[in-house]
Amino acid sequence: MKTRFKLATAATALLSASLLPLQPAIAKSTADRSGESAHDSAITYFANDSVLPFHAPDFTRFDDSDYLPVFKAAMKVHKGEVERIKNNPEAPTFENTIVALETSGRMLGRVGNVFFALTGANTNDARDAIASEIGPILAAHTDSIALDPALFARVKAVYDSRASLTMNVEEAKLLEDTYEGMVHAGAMLTPEQKEQVKSINSQLSTLTTQFSQKVRQATVENALIVDTREELAGLSDAEIDSAAKLAADKGQEGKFAIALQNTTRHPLNPALENRATREKLFWNSYHRADSGDANDTRLLLAKIATLRAQKAALFGQPDWASYTMWDRMAKNPKTAIGFMEQMVPALAAAQRRDAAELNARIAADGGNFTVTPWDWNVYAEKVKAEKFAFDANQVKPYFQLDRVLEDGVFFAANKLYGLSFKRRNDIPVYHPDVRTYTVIDRNGSELGLFYFDPFQRPSKRGGAWMGNFVDQSYRYGHKPVVYNVLNIPKAPEGEVQLVDFDNVETTFHEFGHALHGLFADQQFASLSGSATARDFVEYPSQVNEVWASDPEVLRNYAQHYQTGETIPLEMVEKVQATAKFNQGYDFGETVEAALLDMKWHALSAEEAAAIDTVEKVDAFERKSLKDLGLEIDLVPPRYRSSYFNHIFSSSTGYSAGYYSYLWTEMLDKDSRKWLSDNGGLTRANGDHLRATVLSRGGTMDYFEMYRNFAGREPDVTPLLESHGLVEEGE
């Protein structure tokens, strides 16, 4: 999560205190250490920059029992820094107030960046317990600063005098963000309203962390267990062997287990030949967190929605979406909803047309049933194979993960930006699967450090993401230390690690985020790199996906792992031709999720409070989706409310923001057209994209940034064309 308002370089940590997948704390995290002095070494460590290259975290210098005392020590230090700012006898200035506030809390930033990274990528019971304890404390700490009237008076004094100040663009943006961020946090509310905001923030911190943890646990516990290999017919031997190993790890020796993904649809579904197995896998996924057990999240999410609406009302806003979109590129819910609704008629028609085609294919196979969600992609693959003479399984042998990364992702970055990469083994990592690379810039200097954590494991939340261990800042002389986390199923020991094309694109996608962080070129960490609006931050990552299927890049990395043959051009053309196929489902599930998000966050406080039972949660979700006019019984949303971590866990900050994936895809597809029109994979294009977008961080208006890149306003037409919703040239 990135935020536009940072009380410190660590505001990602501060304001995402409620982001983590948590379980209720059962045991005190420091039980194995006696006395505060036992943690002095860790406190001293986090009080200073790491001495490792790039100030990378040294995971050998602290353990889980250290986090809570270090957090508390860091908050004390931060509070003292803020006290000195607000009690400064000198008149408020940009330097002694705005910059001083920006540069406070560095110790808290160091521990937060490490701790929150681990609870997402490699958590355990101890870390979960610590996070559940520290979350509300961090929320209260943030509020105590953001809502401090004396501090706000100094910030406002500088803001009110801004016309007389000499500032560059970045300094002016920092002043604006600091002031507007404090106003948005509640600085201008009455004392009574401020107390209400503090109470709501504390409750939300607890509830959203509980939601995340319940979803993670539900996802683990609802893995599909089957008794025989025959029930997994259609999967490869390697995939079935992995299922046997997972079952054994779960204490089900001799059986087979398929782990759920974070999404409703499971990637193995199309390969499974046994219809009963497919159906069980679908329902396990669909009902993972609404079965009335300990992991049922429905009352939690209803309470979260209510509290958010109540908080919005305190600020005079009709709903949470209106309140939370204040710093977005789209600015308001009306713009975002209107953008999505213009796609619905063509999308609904595509879903009905696709369903009819699949039903005809089922009948041709002698089936006496009509298409269901667990059948859809099986028969879509059959129709696709007939239409395009294409089998996705034929592509996978050309994609070895190491080559995808080093000969694909890194190769494209070299061609576009002049970057090179040096693998290193001297940097401590948080898990043996993690590898690190020094990134060398176009002039031969060291640009930053990159961590790559590719494989799925129970300790990792679902999905894929990028984050920073160290934020770039010229003020500190810090270069960026960034990480990519993915969830690729790991091949059995000794086998070649192959990936499907979806994971190829995900690897390119996440490295687009990494480039955004690595190319950061700012004085202030709160404006640096990917610290941008939620509906802009996905743009650099999405546009980087285009190079996954670029012919020159493919020739360099896509070689058959057994024969060494380069992927045939006609196979690549088929991959590209099939991109518009099945969009009723592929695009529809995302649009449904985005509109469902907006439905939850367009509720008034009174409307949200009335949804107070699990039955009402189910009914609201059902009605919201039906009102869209899409075929939701055939194409369920990518996430149901009960496991929609993006919007009910603060870890990702996508509440009233899941539309961002569609909004930034508009920017992406329009940018791809510009790149194609201007020569494609060239240093000139890469340097231009870096100069106008990737290095600008959050320092300027996003429409202006896009105009600087493309020379015009963004156009939605390429997005609609890419999904086959309009004909090219219309």
C-alpha cells in the first residue's frame, strides 16, 4: 500500500497498520526473552540505517520477539520528533515544519517496512500475534499526530503563506499533500469528531486485520482434498505429484490436495477432466469464507463497511467512496462508475453470446447440461483450440522461470532503459526461495537492489505485489531497495520450473512496479517512486506486460526447455490472437468485482448499518451484482465480498479503488498504441517513458504526467478494442 499522506518515510507502515493478515493474539510475542534489555540490540539496529549494501535489511540481526519492543521504541522516538516540531519557538517555515515532519519517523519506517513485508510474504503465528497487537497502537499513534491541533496550526501557517514561498515542483507538492492529507485525516474536525475518528480508525485497524487473517486461513483450510489420481485426470504428472505432497503436508498421506488461489476462478480448472472435481473445487473457492465457521468474514465486512460510511459522514461525505477518492486520478465515484458502466452493455452481450457458444459445444460433446462457472473455461479452451488451433499447454514448455526473469524481463529492461543485473549471494534474505540482484543503471552506476520471491507457500498471502524495503530519497542519499512477490506453484524437487503464460505476464507486470520504484528520482520519500494515487500506480506495471509477447524479447527467453527451440512465431501469433477470446468471462469477472466494490462503498451510514446479518450480506451482494445486468451466475466476480482482500483489508488499500485496475488498463492500452506507433522496443521509447512517467513519482498531476508522455489525453478506445468490445477502428 502506498499513501499520499506520510507522516514519515514510513507512513506506508503507519497508515497500513491494519493491513496484515492477522489472528487474535494468543500468547505474548516476547515470551522467550526476558526484560527490555534483551531487545536493545534490535532497537539500536533499527535506530540507524543498515550497514549492508543499499541499507538493505539484515534479517540476521533481529527475530520475531524483537518487533513489538522495537515498534514501541520507534513510536516514542517519532513522537519526540513531532513534539520538537510543534513546540519550535521559531515561526513555521517549509523547512522547520513540512520538511521536518516529512523526515521524522525514520526508525519507525525501517521496522515497519521489514515487518509488514514479512507478514505478507512469509508470516507465522508469532508475527500474526504481534501484528494484531501493534495494529491498533499504530493507528492511534498516527491519529495522535495527524489530529494534533498545534501541529496542524504550523502546517496551515506554511500552507496559507505558500504564494510567497519559493519552491520547486516537488516541494510545492509535498506542502500540498501534507496539508490536504491532515485535513483529510480530520485536522479541521471538532474535538468530539476527532475522538470519533480515532475510535473508528482503531476499530477498523482491528477488523480489517482480522478479515485478512480469516481469509488467509480459509484459503488454506479449504484446499480441495481428493482420494485418487483419477479424480485429477487432465493435470500433468508434476501437478499431481505436487498435489500429493500438499496432501501429505496437511496430514492426508495418500490423498491429493489442490490449494485454493486468492481468486474465485482456479487456474487448474480448465485442465481438470472430472466434472465433479471441478465443481467441488469451484464451491470450495466460492464458499471459503461464508460457511458459518470461525473463518466466516461476512459480519466482519459488514461492520467494516458501516464504520467506513460513518467515518465519511463525519467529514460531510455521503459515502466512503466519495471520501476516500480525494487524491485519485479519477477524483470521484461518478467518474469511475461512469467509466465502467460504458463497458457493461457490450460486456453483457459478450457473456450471453459466449455462453450460447459454449452450450452448443457441450451439446456437441453429448453433454446433457448447460454451462456453469466450473465448466465455462473448460469448454472455452476447447472452443479456443478449435478456432485458433491452439493449446495453452503447448506454450508452457517454452517458459522456464529463470529464463523468463533473466532473459525476458531483464532483457527488455536492458533494451528499453539500458539496465543490467548482477545476481548476488551476500545479502541476507527472509526465505531460501528469495534471490537478490544489484541493478546497474545506463551510466554504469548502481541504481538499486531487487529481491525476487516467486513461489507459493502457506505463509504467503495470495496474489502478487511489489514493495520497498528502502525508499529512494536524495535527502538521505538512499537508493531504492524493492521486492517482487509472486505466487507461482513450485515444481517438485529436481524438475524444471516451468510457468504458464499468465505467470509470465505477472512476472513482467510486477517488475513494472519494480521499475517504478527503481527509477524514483525524488528528494522526499513520501513522493518517491510508486507512492502515487491508487488509480495510477498500476499503470507502469500493466504497460510493462507488453514486452512479454514482444517478438524480440520472446526470441531471447522463450526456448523449449528440452529441445532449445525458440517458440514458433505462429504460436506467438495465436497467443496474441486468443487474447480477445473469452472476454465475457476474463474481463467480466474483473468488471463485476470493481462494481461490487463500489456498491459496498457507496452505502450511506444508515444503509450500511442495516446490513447486520450474514443473510443480509448475501442478499446485498446478490442484488448488487444482479443490478449490473451481467450474467453473474455464469461468470461470478473475481472476488466475492467474503474474500475480497483488496477492499476489506487495508493491506492493499483498494477500497472504492478496485476500478483502478481497469482505469490504469485504459492508460496501459493507450500507451501500448503510442509505443507501437513510435517504434516499440527502443531506448528512445524507454528513456521517454522513464523521463515522463516512471521517474516522476507522485510529484505532479497525473493527467499532466500522461500528456507529457503521450502528447494528448488518454483514450479509452484501445482498451475496448483489446477486449473485443468494439471493432478496431470504430
